[in-house]
Amino acid sequence: MKKISRYKKELLMSAAALGMVAGLTLESSMAYFTTYVSAGGSGTVNMGAITEITEEPGRNSKKVTVKNTSEMNECFIRVKVFCGAQFNIRFTGVDGNGKETALTGWTQKEGEEGQDQYWYYGPKLGPGETASVLNVVFDIPEDFDRDTFNAIVIQECTPVCYGEDGTEYADWSKVYKEYEDVQQGEGAGN
């Protein structure tokens, strides 16, 4: 009988030691799971860039500038201009004196013409950077009532994407709405 009680005593001591170890590790285990697994609260996350367009109208032109006003995100931009079909549109740059010059940084894609064309700004815009001026010149006849003339400028931006080799590119099929990334059109992607 003494042998059985000795084993019971050892078994009870082992169970008590295991319970104490489990009790000591439970607090640190709970701290791990509450710190690293669960989170509370909410916050707005902006995954895209925020841009601001400025238009300075002239007699036969509009000087368009676009600024990346976001604090962290780089982006690519493009601009499209609409006006009456009877008007020709030319795109030029502007020097420091306000005179027309060759475009700097702006290009258009092959096959896009007239009012179906976008003008793409080549270098990416970092946070706080402004694109060079895109001067939109309209050929308006002298006898045309300029008070009825209206030209609409649309600018779009897309975040900088990176290829497998690290090259930067713009994916114009992506549209960012609040928290979701939506691909548009057939074959959207790279």
C-alpha cells in the first residue's frame, strides 16, 4: 500500500507542476494572440494617388498643369481635351516667359487622333510634384462668339506599377474606388 500512495503522490505533484507551467504560459500565450492576431478599430486607407488639375484660360488656349497632392504615392497622369468638333486643337509646351515651345514630358499614343487622344506625362509624378505645363491651343475663327466656346479638360491618374524586372509602367485599366481594386474591360492587366 505504501508503494501505491507514493505513485499517487508523484502523479499529483507532476499534475500540479504541469498546471503551474500551463498557468504561467497562458498569460504570455494570450498576450501573443491578442497582440498579433486580433486588431480593433478602423481607418481609411488610400491606395491611390490624389491629383489636382489647374487650368489657366487664355484667348485661344488653356494652360493645364497637374499636381500629385498625395503624401506618399507616386502616379502617372494623362489628360484629354474636349471641345466642338469644328475646332482644331494643338498641344504645345510653355517656356518661362509664357511663349509656346516644344512639349516636355508629354506624348500621345500611336493611333489616337483629334479629340480621342490622351496626352500622357512620361515621368512619374512623386508626392508633391507637378507636371510640366501642357498648353492646349484652339484654332477659333475671329468671327466666332467666344462667350459660347467651351473646352473641357479631363485628367486621370494611375498608381505606378512595377514589372518583374523592376521597370515602372502605367496600367490605365485599373480604377481605384475606396478600398477595392477593380480591373475594367477585356484583357485588363499588364
